[in-house]
Amino acid sequence: MSIRLKLRLLYLACIAVTITVFGIGLQLLLMAHVDTEVDETLRGRAREVVRIAQVSGGLTGVRPEVGMLIELPVDELREREVYLQVLDPHGRPVVASVNLRGQSLPVTDGARRVIDTHEESIETINVAGRFRLRLLSLPILRGENLVGVLQSAQSLQLADSTTERSRNLLIGGAAVVFVVASLSALYLTRTAVNPVAEITRTAEAIYRQGDLSRRINVGSGQDDLTALGRTFNRMLDHIEDSVESQRRFVGDASHELKTPLTVIRGNAELLGRDPSGSDDTAAGAITREADRMQSIVNDLLAVAELDAPGELRFEPVNLRPLVVRVLTDLGPVAAGRSLVLAGTDTAWVFADADKLERALRNLVQNAITATPDDGVIQVRLTHRDRAVSLTVSDNGPGIPTQHLPHVFDRFYRADPARSRAGGGTGLGLTIARSVAETHGGSIQARRADLGGAELEIRLPAGRPPAHGEPSTGS
């Protein structure tokens, strides 16, 4: 069963239950109101007659007293909807209102209880199986003595017909409301679930056709399903970017490994032609290209490790001693270039020291490669706004503006010829970006004040270790 049908049935079931409960409740309230109105009418009429009978003179015997009722004003007894009858203390009808036309009201069990208890009784009786009467029985007392029982009755035919008409109206109205609700449910569920159906169709098309460029047309709504559609589109964007990045990565890795493999194969064939001789040039070329392949593989493994954050070992790290160690180690490689450390003396972060050191080494090595022999490379540490910045800048030619958005892509080189000549794999900045992101930070590339390139790693600031806690770089 589809979610659309489920929602439609649930909606209709809720509407049906609501209409039914409302209709039954309204019907019961109407019936109770009608019964209350009838009872009040009977009580008011009967009590007035009893009062007149009790205060009239000459009430010394049953029949004379009861006979006085016949002398009441015509308006007192000729109420069209109220029938009056007087019983003697033995329960025998003695006087009736003229609108009974010679007939008598039934002497019910309620009337007999009034004779025994002197308390009023009200009941509903059926007359000849055709209509119902509401019958009130009241005692007529003289002091402590019962001189008669007054029965006051009113037909419930009008009340029943009113109740029946209201019931029919409610049933008809409920039917109309249910039809309208069914049409509304059809429209609303179709409209509301459209994003889900569109997601299903898009996912099915992607599965069958492998077309990750397809997207859902979610419109500009603000409801949850529209938000779901937008989230699905963003997920597709991410998947498409990941797949495309993976394709580029495989292609670039194949291209990077193709050159050293070709060189190794060619030189191996050269050595194979003269097994007894020696060719130091060919052997050296094989060694260099093997080293290059090893470097590429190592960098690829480093990127793979950074894609698994669980492998990181976080601890408090003071960046200044770490930077000093990197600059000291790379001093001989820098040759005549100046390596300058500036900024704050203390900058604590919560990080994996080995991964941060590798990222910093890549940045400094890139700067060394990009600057002339008498160039200047500056590493600056700053701590502000709950963040620590590690900035590496140089006075080399810098990175052209059109290359800035791509310098962190895998195997990307702004100057391929020079990078390959220097032995670079094109993964150094990719590793630096991965390190920054896995530590909850970021990395940016821009033009430096020194005139060359400037790369800044920003990380969340940490706190120094408490007494007895392990730390790195202190």
C-alpha cells in the first residue's frame, strides 16, 4: 500500500470518526434539551393546577375538591399540548381536561407510587404503539393528607419529529462533508506527497540509468516534504561530486603512475638487451622513478588515512614547538632561503600532532619549491576569536587567481612542469586540507603581503593540558 493511499485512508477515517462523534453528541444534546423543555413545561403546568386545587375552598371530600378543577379557567385546562387528569387516592380517574375528549390517561406504576410515597414521578409511555407521552404525576395534598393525584402529560410526537429531522439533516450533512473530505483528501494527499513520489521516481531513474545529474523539482514551499526534496537534491549533489571526484582521482592517479611505470619499463628493457653489461643511467632512472612511485603511493595512503577520522589520536598540542621542529628539519632543504617564524609564542589546539606536522611540512615544502634561492618563507601563528591560525607565506611568484579554487584538488598543479621536475605528487595541499577539515578547521589560499602565495590553516583553539595530562609540543 502506497503512502499516499495510507494517508488518504487515515484522513478519511479521522473525518468519519469526527463526524460520527459530533453527530451523536449533537443528537444526544438535542434529545436531552427537548426532554428538559417538555419536563419543565409539564412541571410548570401541573404545579400551577395543584396550587390552585390546594388553596381553593370546600376541599373536604375527594370528589368536591376534584370537581373544583372543572371550574378552573378555560385557559388553565385547554392547553393544546398538555393533558391533565386527576386520580382519587385509590388511583381512579375522576376528572380530565377537555382536550382528552372523554378519554383517560393510563394509570401507570408511577402514579401508584405517588399515592404510596406522596412524591412526584415522571416517565415516558407508549400509547397504542403509535406515539409517546411524557407523563408527570404529582400528589394533591391537604396538609398531610393525599386528596388526589394530578397527571400531566404531553405528546413527544413533535419532539420526536424534531429529533428525527435533525438526525436526517445530520446524516445528510455528514454524507456531504464526507464526500467533500474525500475529494479534499484526494487533492491534498496528491499535492502533499508529490515530493515523495518525485523522490521515488528520481531515485529509480538514477538506479536504472546511472544518471546522477537528475534532480527533483521541489518548488519554493517551506513544508517538511519540500525540505526533504531539497535535502535529497543536496545529497545527490554530494554523491555526484564524490563520484566525479573519484573518477578524476582514478584518472589522475593512473596518469601520475603511468609516467614512472613507462620510464621503469623502458629502462628495464634497455638493461635486458645487455644482461652482462651495466648501465648506471638506466639503473638510476629506475631507482628515481621507483622512489617517485613510492612517494605517490605514500601520499595516497595518507589521504586514505585522513578520510577515516577514527584513526586520529587527539591530544593537547602547542603549535609553536611543532613549527620550530618543522623549520629546523627543513632548514637544510631550504638552502639559501630564509625561514622565519613569527606570531604568538603559545597556541594550543586539540589535535593529532603527527597529522598536523605532516600538513605543515607539505605547506613549507611547497613554499620552498615555489620561491627563488634567496627567497623568504614566513610561518606565522596567531590566536584570536577562539581560533588558531597557522599561516605559511612566501615571496615567490604566487598562485594565479584562476588556480586558487583548485589548488586543494588531488593531483592539481598550477605549474605541472615545475612541480613534476621538483618531484611533487600534487597531493600535498590535498593532505593539508584533509588534515584541517578532519580537525574541524579550514584552509585558504590567497596572495601574500610578501608578494607570493599565502596558505592559512584555521583550527578551533584548545586549552593547555591540566596537571598530569599528556601533551605534545610543550
